[in-house]
Amino acid sequence: MTKLRLAILISGRGSNMESILQSAEADDYPLEPALVLSNRPNAAGLKTAEGLGIQTKSVDHTLFDKDREAFEAAMQVALKESKIDIIALAGFMRILTPWFVNKWAGRLVNIHPSLLPKYPGLNTHLRAIDAGDAHAGCSVHWVTEGVDEGQVIDQAKVAIAAGETAASLAEKILPLEHALYPVALAKAARQITPR
């Protein structure tokens, strides 16, 4: 089996990254983690990836002032050097420009903590509780120019309990994210050919 070369983009501790890297240890997993890239040089997830023998790189977005495309062009160089086929956003806290999204169209995947199309953007758990929803969850989706608007690849859901808070709901959903993302990412990979 030819495995696709995967880049995982992170900004922090990378808990979803870890679940993907663990799944990728299986022989039949269709992705080979080739790069973990962060916009924050001190992101804890970089040390985790290094400890697992994965190549890491940081491109500090603060060095580019407000020039988002220049920042993304620097990321693009790193992605090209690593011969990346597919990108997983795993807690990458930057909104990508249309330039970058279009370069990676059909090869760029994200996880979002709501049952899309409900609650794109921020404060998803509180918004679900305030709306009186019976369920909340997470979605893995293709990235398009619109924030959290891409086609959903897979979802997982959990019941919202009486008296639930945004923090308690986030705690319930995070393990769902860790289980869902590697599976949905593998599903996405099967729709892509190597570059």
C-alpha cells in the first residue's frame, strides 16, 4: 500500500495530533506522518512529535506582521520540501487565506467541535447549550474558503446533560475528537492520490 505523506498543523499541545500519530503506527493506516508544523515555536506538540521521531518545523506567524499570505508562503515551502500529499489541521489556530486553501483544495482536513453545519467558529459548546440542543459533538470536514463550511467527512455526537457547562461538555467531546479524527482522516485519504 502506498501511504500518503501527511502534515499535521498545530498551535498548541496537539492532543488530536497524538491520536493521529498513534493510529498511523498501524501497518494498514493509509497515511505516513511526514511533518508536524506549528505557527508557534514553543508549541508543546512539537516536542511530542519529536519524541516520536516525526520531523517538525515551526513558522512563527508573528514574524510576518499581518501579512497572512507571506506566512502561508513560508509554510508552503516547508510542506513542499516534505513532499506532503494531505494536511490535517489539529488545533491550528489560524484562519487560512483563500490562496492557501485553494492550493490544497481537496487535500486539507479540519476537526471542529460542533455538529456542523451548526455552530461554525468559536464558543461552540456554549452555543449548543444555550440553544437547548439535545446533542453536541464534533465534525471532521474538508476545508474550504468559508470558515467551517466544507463538506463533512464524519461526525460523532454525545448527549448534553441537564446542568451541562461549556467546560464539562468540552471534556466529554475531546475523547470523541481523539477517536473520530484518525478514522475520518483515513476515510479522506482514500479519496486522494499521491502528488
